[in-house]
Amino acid sequence: MEAMRLSMVSMNSKVGDIMGNRDRMVSTMMDLASGGSDLVCFPELSLTGYSTEYSPAMAMSIDDPMVMEVVDATSDLGIALCFGFVEEGPFITQVVAERGRVIGTYRKTHLGERESPVFLEGDSVEPIRLSKAVVGVQTCWESHFPLITMEYAMKGADIILMPHASGLTGERRRDSWNRILPARAYDNTVFVAACNMAGDNGYGTVFGGGATVFDVRGNNLAEDYSAECILTVDLDPTDMDRIRAPGYVSMRDLYFLDKSRPELFSAKR
């Protein structure tokens, strides 16, 4: 991983206002690119808006013109991007793009109770290699599943992006993230960054907003729990490189995953 500037965007997306959501995303990307951001992440279903009742009807293909207009902007702006939309299936999908092309996608593998009757589960947890880092995507309540983070880390991910569409606000949002995300980061020696959808989706569902970033030691690098916000953080891979290097001087620098025995943990409940 190279040193890089990451921006996590908490924004409002109206369900069905795909053109309006696209325009806001591209405008935000332009501002962040001018400020030196290398990677920008938007919330879950940021392009289509999030609704278990209405969003599935807006499913699009990966090469839909609306999707590709957002992807194309990464070429002009020279940044990498992660954003969400409803993909035909329908799936809750996050696209990772760079240099004007789709580098990879993640289809949400663990659906919530209200999602599972209307969306399909993805079946792959594969990291995505960008020019400056390898990223994994872990969507919303999937942040509660430590094995997803570990799988990404075992496959070489440097940063886990966690786009959300959650109603938790303010201190409740902060309390939840501060309870679970530092462990995901520390145990796996990865950066963990989350952002949440904000405001009314146009159909009466209100999302809580907020964004946060943790370093590979589980330390909070930055946080903002206002509604819509943009959190920009410079990520330094020095600690990651030292811990992941072969051999170690003390337990302080031990890379836990090097000692893991995954063959012991195949049993299913």
C-alpha cells in the first residue's frame, strides 16, 4: 500500500432520483479530487437510494449509462471510487472504479431481515486491487461479521470500506461503530473506514449519517457524526508495513494472521 488520502462521504440520496444522486456524487468527487483525495467512498446504494420496498424496481446493469457516467468521472478526476446501486438480480452492489473503468464489484453477501425477501445474496468476498491499495467492501450490518474482514485481510486487503444505510444517529451511531470497528482493524491489521447515508430517502425513511476511520491499530483517526459530512484522512502505511513484514521483534509487532490456523474454524453452527 502507498500513502494515500481517503475521503468517506455521508450524503443524502433520494430513492429513484438517480440523475440527482449522480450529479451530487460527481460534484462531490470534483471537490475532493481538487483537494488531493485518492479514493472516495459513498454510502450503500448511493446512486439509486436505499429502500427495501422501492429500490429493487430500479435495478440496473453494471454497464448502465447512469452507472458508467459516475465511473467515467474517475478518469477525468484521477481518483478511485466506491459507490453503491441496485444491480440487476437484484443485488445490493458496490462498484469500485478507477481510471474510468470498473475495477471490481461487491454484492452484499449477508442480507438483513428486511433485505433478504427482496434482494439476492452475493457469493464472493474478494479484495479489489487499486493503484495505491487493495480494498475490501463490507456493507452496513456486515460490519458485525468478523470473518468477512479476516477473509479480506488474509487475501491481502489493506483497507476495508464499510458503506452503510443505517438509521442510527449521533452518539448511538458512534457507540456502535466504536464497539466493533476498532476490533476489525486491530485484529486484521487493516484500515477500516465507514460512512453512512444521511437524511430522508424521499419515502419517510431517515438515515443517521456519520463517518469514521480507524488505523491498523484500531485507533480512531477521525470521526464526524453530524448528518451529511465528508471525512478526509491521510493514511500512512508505515505501521502496517512493519507489522506485516516477515519476522517480528516483539509481540507488539506481531501480525496475528500469520499465526492463524483457519483449518480449525470450518465448522458451521
